[in-house]
Amino acid sequence: MTAVQNAPTSAPGVAPGSSASRTGEGVSLVRLTQVELRKLADTRSGLWLLIAIGLAAAGTAVIMIAAAPDAEQTYRGLLAFGLIPASVLLPVLGILSMTSEWSQRTALGTFTLTPARGRVVVAKLAAAVLIAVAATAAAAVLTVAANLVAIGTGGDGSWEITAEQIGRLLLNQVIFVLMGSAFGALLMNSPVAIVLYFAIPTAWTVLGAMVKWLARAAEWLDVNVTSLPLSEATMSGGQWGRLGVACAFWVGLPLVLGTVRMLRREVS
């Protein structure tokens, strides 16, 4: 009797037994990022979050036009206010992106197809940043219509905004979505990560404002406070320095620790 051996399988377009097949490098980072972007929109929770962000952005424009002083109804003012919902909700998408492999028990399939887990982490981060860019671009387009309405209702309607100011508004979105991703990577549990993402920084902000001996530390380590100048007309060097320290603490540190956890955690 002749023994029949099954040929080893590999990713499409990757030769069986090749180094790319063994390390997962046969799948390009662009392709992995596209997969992660699709995951964000394919799930019910992700889709509803995106819808909620869009509706909330439209709602903020209505509130601004109806209630804000005429002098504040400018393109820059409307855009900065309209991006607030995204800065609150986009981090939840970042969390879900990092925790989905474990909460939905798809880690085995994902890391079998792409054993190089670091590439998967990078793709998830890239997808989160691209979502932040897309949300900012969509808000910028929506704000054009909102500013036209403001002009028609007696608002200031100034179109004055610099590329540097737009860049800072975008950076604000990127910081918070990466912060959410960092919490998700570190905790690997969606409900816990979401609760702690909102609870811990908020508690730190409250303590920094109420406890006198924490006030100095809060000036450097409160990301909710240090990020506020990003939406203002100008930003000083000292404000950039405090923002950098806060980001290193709230984004860099948990992201490094979370990445180590994801690289080492056993898949079952």
C-alpha cells in the first residue's frame, strides 16, 4: 500500500516551506491593514460606533449654530467642536480592534495565518490611525456645509484656518485612538479596557484639579488637559513638551506593555 502525504498548506502565493510561509511575511502590511480596517466596519459594534460618530458630528454642528455666539461660529470653531464626538468614540474602535482576536476567539486563525504577531499589531495601529484621518476629513467636509449655514443665519462664518491648525486637530484624534488601542492591547478584554480607558484618565483629571499636591504632576501627566491646546489657535513650546510627556505615559507605556503581552500570550 502506498502512503499518501498531504502537501503542506501556506498562504496564497507563498511557497510551502518558504521563510515567508513560516514567518507570515508573505502577507503585506498593506493587506493586513486593509483586513483590520474591514474588521472595524464589519462588526455590529464597529458599524454602530461609526454611525454614532457621524450623527454626533452633525448634532454638534446644529448645537453650535443654534447656541454659540455669532463670533464663535467660524470654520475653525465648528470643526474643533465637531471633532469632539470622534475623539471620545474613536478610541473605543481602537480598543475593539486590539481585543477582538481574544474576545471573539479569532486569535488562533489570525496568528496561524500571520505568525509574526508584531505585524498584526502594526496593522491594527495603522488601521486605527487611518480611521482617525478619515473621521477628521469627513468632519472637515461636513463643517463646510455647517459654516455655510452659519453664514446664512448671521454667524461670523470666517473660513480662516491654517494647515498647522488642521494638523493639530488631526493629531488630537490620532493620540486618543492610539491611547484606546494601547489600553486594548494591554488589557485584552473589551469591557474592562473600555471602562478603564474612560475611568482612569477622568479620575486623574478630577484628582489633579482637587488635590493640591497633585496639581503639578497633573500639568504634565493629564492627557485630557495637555491635549486641550491642540484645538486652540496657537500652541507654545511648553505646551508641546507637556503633551509629549503625557502621551509617553498614557499612550507609549501601555502600548509597549500591551504589545509585549500580545506577542507572548498563548493562543488556544
